[in-house]
Amino acid sequence: MIWESWDAFWAMGGYGPYVWGSYGVVLLCIAIEIFSARAAQGETDHDATS
């Protein structure tokens, strides 16, 4: 799809808040998953060395 301007791209035909909000929620969930997995791995490594 060809956009007339960057503003039109970000607006996504009026659905921009839903589109970009969805991307934001997904990125937040992925970040939480990565941090929680690293924390759990750290706890497991700590338990194995004790």
C-alpha cells in the first residue's frame, strides 16, 4: 500500500491507535517474557551452584 505521507502511514486510515497499540502490547509481552525467562534461568543457575 502506498501512503501519501508519513502522517497517513502512522494514522493507518484511522486505525493507527489500534494497529500501533497492538504492536506495543506484543512488544511489551515479549519483553516481559524475556526478562522473566532470564530471571528464572538465573535462579536455576544459582540453585545448581549451591
